[in-house]
Amino acid sequence: MTALTKVKINEKQEKFLDNLISNGGNITKACVDAGYSPNTTNWLMRKLKDEIIERAESVLAAHSPQAALGISRALTDDGSI
């Protein structure tokens, strides 16, 4: 799928994606909380793969500086660096 051909996402799928990000990546819980059967996880993940990757990249990009700072502080707090 190219950037020009995005999948249309309905309200239920949007809820799944929001749940997936907010619950830390628990796919089955995100499905159930959005109103899907737990048996639809594979289908839903395939259908929304590109959107899931895009959102995960956004979350990582948004939190990377804070994570790097936390690691740096953890390393220097014990005086070793």
C-alpha cells in the first residue's frame, strides 16, 4: 500500500487503533474493547497494518527524547558516567 492509497477507517476500527495504542499493544483486548470478536485479531491486524505502523512510529517519535533523557539520567545517577 502506498501513501496515496490509504485504507478508509471506520469508527469501530478507529476505536480499535486508539485502544491498541492506549493499552500498550494488547491486540486481543483492543479488539474486544472496540466491539470485535477476539477471533478477528489476525484479520484486523492485516487490514490495518499500515495504519498501526504509522501510529506506532508517531508514538515512538513523540516519546524518544523523553526516553533518551531518562536513560541518560539513570546512567549518570549512580556516578558511573
